Amino acid sequence: MSSSPSPSPAPTAVILAAGLGSRLRGVRSGPKGLLELGGVTLLERMLAAVHAAGVRDVVLVTGHEAEQFAPLLEQRAPTVRCVHNPDYARTGSMHSLWLARSAVPGDLLLLESDLLFEPRAITALLESREPDAVLLSGTTGQGDEVHALGDETRLRALTKRKPAGEASLGEFVGITRLSAVTFAALCRHYEANVAFPSNYHYDDGLTAVAATQRIGIVAVPDLCWAEIDDEAQLERARRVVLPRLDASADPGPVPRKILLNPGPCTTSWAVKRALLMPDLCPREAEFGDLLDRVRSKLVATAEAQASHTAVLLGGSGTLAVEAALVSLVGPGNRLLVIENGAYGRRMEEIAKAHGLEFRTVRLPWGGAPDLAAVEAALAEEPAPTHCCFVHHETTTGMLNPLAELVAACRARGIVTIVDAMSSLGGVPLDLRTVPADCVVASANKCLQGLPGVAFVLVRPELLARAGDRPRRSLYLHLPDQWQAQEKERQFLYTPPVQVLHALDAALDEFFAEGAAARHARYAACHAVLVAGMKRLGFTCLVPPAWQSGLLTTFLEPSDPRWDFAAMHDHLYARGVTVYPGKVPGLRSFRLATLGDLRVADVERALGCMADHLRAVGLAAPGAA
Ligand code: PLP
């Protein structure tokens, strides 16, 4: 499919740098933007970040000791335009901003000059769909915080005095995006309500304007940043923030994409950055430490520390499914494949390719699974010794009843092999209470790692038993791979070192977020998606009770104006990837809400879809 990005015009960056910086007098007297950290001024860092985000037009509002900026601007940033606030000593930041109005031709990106932050702060704001938005972070503990109040998507107030009992939506970073319309409203509010001179700040102006004008919220909870107003904050910036920025060795922001395909998924910056690591020989102890860490974290994702071991393979998920089947289903064993989608069918293909003895129980795709048919197949003589099935059938977005299927197999002493490729990490999976024998998944779906590593969580006694049998495959023989990883702390053959390193970072994020919080985030994204798609007139294939909450199949409208490829191209040009359907004979498409996505991303995707539908005259395509 073709893509033709249509960039929106870049805003003008307005940097407020007029203040006295009086609380830093003990350290230095000049403008705070000229403070050097790690040998680079705050202003230079800010200009680099703004520039890297594609914003070339910059207005600097100077005041206190304005002349000090001249050498830096002449040598390093000659295109920056300056506006001077001669009343800087008796006015607040709103007056400085107001003075800049005639230098700003359209939308603006507003920044305070005393900030040290990760460059992704700016891309997050500019990539947001909100034309007016404040940037919020999680708790910094830096003191003098400005809290944002409102609902999850709309600002009501910015305040340093948060009312008791009211939750803060986050800390205001001091970076804001304003449309020309809202900026004009802000200036009008200032002119009409504030007598000159006044120490009035634009935070208060935004609060006033937010009563009538929508001002959105862009939250980057893990953003590392500092405001530098006093010595304690300067110290924190030097000790805490600067080392993190240096460690990130940020080569410039990588555009963030919203991937609604079911993996490889949208990943965090930390996961992408983990690819940048010192070259490492995988026969070194350092690699062994990494492998140990990843293996022990993987078993913990399914609460299986006491019962299962992790065996990793360099390759895609199918490779690990194939390894599990060829290693665990031995000569004389009989496999039952439960098939209600393309990935169940793939397991059948694997069994066929390796000449395993198998039967298949076929169930309708996307509907409620017929457990009686499964029971009958399990009971059929000669009885199966192994049973394999898919937990989340990514073909349709339906979640098979894992607990019931595992219980039915265990009651008959049948070994269970579960493809949890697109569910592990995204929905609860506790192998202490749902004791599947073998679970297969990959790094790049709900665990939010990068593609290239897949793994098997398996009971070691099954591997030991399989190790006594002749190999069906050299590479895919799990007992050999396990021995190498367990005893030698190495892969048997060359591992994807950097991808493993990224998986380690992704697992750290998984545990930092917490499994329950991740499940809740995914559920919230799914709920917003389904409600939004319904408003747009689309219908889901899978009934709500069986929806995974991770991927949703939508039926394509029959209207001749509907064209999935056109919709795809419209969204792709705006950084959103959607995915075709996979059910034979059914016109459908799929939207996954797994990965490092937030509700705001889903809303953005829905907004792009609504724009496209309107443009082609299909306001509510399926509603007719
Ligand atoms: N099983 C399931 C349930 C999947 O969703 C997928 C891929 O989407 C696979 C297996 C195959 O994984 P891969 O494409 O990584 O080989």
C-alpha cells in the first residue's frame, strides 16, 4: 500500500527566558537558560530538541540580562528571533508570552527556559492529536510542582495548591502546545482581566481559558525532566536528570508510531534504546548474566518460578511453537490439536510437517468454543497424550477458555501445549492456578519487546523426558537448547544479543508497570476502541464475552465507498498502522490494542479514522 505523509505545519517555538532567576542568585546571576549542565547550556539543549522535532522557527523572549544571550545566539543559533520584555522585573510570564504574539504567525510550542528534559517530551506533544495541550509527567518530587487538574483528557486547572482529596493528573512540565485560536483567546483574557503591571503567570491564564476552550493533556508518566528554580532543583538536575539523559545517549527523537497490528508492537523509547549497547560476545559471562536475568523474568511473567523453566530461541513465535511440538510430542505420543483460527491451523501444519501422530478438533472461528466437542475429542480412543491450542486466537481476537481446557486435559493426564503468543503479559496468566505444562510466546507482543526472540515456558521434567528420546530436529530440540542455557548460560547457536537486551528492558518495564496495571491499560484501550468504532458504525465479529481485549476484528461495511486500503493509507500517513482481517470468506479488518499504547493513542487513531470516513462520505458506514 502506498503512503503519502501530509505533515501539518510546524509551530513556532516560544521560549520564555525573561525571568530574574532570583532563587538561584547564590549560584549565578545571569538568565537561567544560560545555566550549563554537562558543559551545555539549557537553551542549547532545548534548541537541539526543538530542532530535532522539526520546529525551526524559534522566538526567545528575553528580559533580565538579555544581552548575555547575544554571543550564544550569534554563534550557534543565528535564526532565533528575540522579543524583549523591558518590564521583566515587574511582570510575570504571561506578559512575556503576550509580547511574543506579533512574532508568532500561527500555532506555538511554548517552553520555559529553565527546563532540562528528554527530547521525547517535545515529540510526544507534537505527535498528539490535541491542537492545545499541556505536557504532564509522573511524580518528580522536585518541589514547587504545578499540578494539572481535570478529567483524563481535558485540563481544568494548573495549580501549585492541589485541593485535598483531588487527584493530580500529573505534574506540568512547562511545555505546552497552543493553536493560534487558543493563543489569541489567552491574549484576550490577559488584556481584559489583568491590570498592568502584574506578576501574572501564563499557567493561571491557561486555567482561565480552559473553562471555555478545550485544552488537552499529553502525559508521559516516565518522562525524566527538571525545572531549575533554586539550588536544590539545580542539584537534582545535575545528580538525577543529567546522568539519565547522558545514559540515554539520545541520538535524537525517533518518530513514535501507533501500531494497531498484533505485533510487532509499538515499543517504548527505553526498549528501542536498549538496542544501543556495547558489542558483546555471547560466549562471555556478561551475556550469561543477561540470559539468566531474562529467563528468570520470563517465568515470573506467568508466576511459574516454582514449576517451569524458560528456553529462548532466536526467531519468530512460530519457531518456538514448532520447537515445543517437535520436542515434547515423542514417538508413540498422540497429539490433539484444537483449531479455531489460523494459529491453531498452523500447529496442525507443524504436526503434519514433522509426521507427528495427530488429530484435530475443528471449532467455528470467532464464536463461543464448543467445550463438549473438545471433551469428546479428548475422550476419543486412542486417547491423546498431548493437546495443543491457542490461548488468544489472533486471527479473530477471541480468547479461548484456558482454565477449562487445561483442567479438562489434566483430568485425563494429557500434556498441554499452549500458544500464548499474543496473550502472555496482556491478560492474566498464572501457571500456579492454571497449570498448563508448556506455554509458548514471543518478545514482541504484550511483553512489548522487539521481534527476534521467542520462548517456551515448560516444566523441566518434560524436557528431561524429551532429552532421553532421539531428536526430531537439531536446531529445534528444546532439551539441548535448555541444557546450553541452563548449564553454560549460552545459546546453543548465535543469539540475537541486542534483541535480548531489549527484551530485558521490556521486562523491566513490565514489572515496573505491574501485570495488573498493564492488563488494566490494555482493557481501557480496548474499551475506548470498541466504543469509538461502534460510534463510527462498525460491528465486532466476536461477541463481547469472548473478546480478548487485545485485538478486535471488525466487519467491513458493504458500502461501495468503503475501501480498506484507502483507510490504511490515510492512517499510515499519519503514523497509525491498521491490519487486514484473516478470516477466510469474511470481509473484515483487525485492530490490536497491545503494545506501548495509551488511551490517547487509540483516540488519536479513532480521530484519524473519523476524518477519513468523513472525507469519503461514510460518516457511519455500518450504521445504515
Ligand atoms: N501464534 C499466534 C497466536 C500469533 O498471534 C502469532 C503471530 O501473530 C503466531 C503464533 C506466529 O508468530 P510469528 O509471526 O512471530 O511467527
